[in-house]
Amino acid sequence: MPLQPEHAAVLRGFLVTSLINEHPVTTRVIDAIPQTNCSYRPDDIVKSAFDLAWHIVTAEHRFLSAVANGAFDYSASRPETIKTVSDVSAWYARTFSEDIARVKAVPNEALVKTVDFRGILQFPAVVYLQIGLNHSIHHRGQLSMYLRPMGAKVPSIYGESYDATQARLATRGVSS
């Protein structure tokens, strides 16, 4: 049976809630990148921390926009104004809020419209919310693994991180 608009609306509600819950976690990981070492990359063939952070936020934007617009737009490039980790984080905060509002406003019938992704995937629009969420979480995990080698602290992700525990204990005057 094909996906029905009312079922797609339920999926949207669940996935928008998940995206909203994951957003501050992704923001914490991005904000943990030290600007002084944002060009760090664990290997020559992978993106720098800065470029990976930008990839996470723009891909998420692209997936959410595809749901809102009914098609993917591949034309955007990084604006000249995005030069620091703080710029990426601010862009993400602003764009995410706008994207979520647009996704919430999509008519249920449009959520079941088939959207093509690069000729590789053809799914109902609402499915790209899950794909975008998975993509962000995947790359956020990669980025979190860059942090310690670049001299940064790992923020809490799904529970308190070692670094967050140490900071909490230090404020209480307790050593580990």
C-alpha cells in the first residue's frame, strides 16, 4: 500500500521532533571545534573539521529544503561570510529554524510526493527527513572523533561525556 498523506503527517511529526532534539547536540559538537585548529583532519583524504561541520549543516539544510520544496537544490555554495566555526554555528541556528518552520507547513499531500535524489533514490518527500537525520548523526559522530586529537573537549552527546564529567567534578572541587 502506498504511503498515505495522513501517515506521512505522523512521520513528519515524529521526525521533526527528532530533528529538533538532535539540533542542540550537533550544535554542541560544532561549537567544540577550536577555531585555532579547525583545519585539522585525521587523514589527507578526509574533510577538515571546519569543512565537515559545514557539510553537516548544509546537507541537513538541503534535505529539509527538499521536503519543503519537493525537489533537491544543489546550487548553493558556502557564502564568503562563513569564515569561522562561530559563523557555521550561527548559520545553522538561523537556517535550521527556518527549515523546520517550512517543513511543518508542507501540506500532507506533498509529503508523499516522490522526490528524486541525484537519480539514485526516489522516495516520498517525508522519507528524506529520516535520511537527513541519519546523515547528520553519522557525520556528527565523525566530527566528535576529531575533537580530542585537535585538542578540544568532547561535549555531552547522549549522556555526559568524559570531558563534561571532568568539568562538572572540577566545579565541585572533586578530582576523578
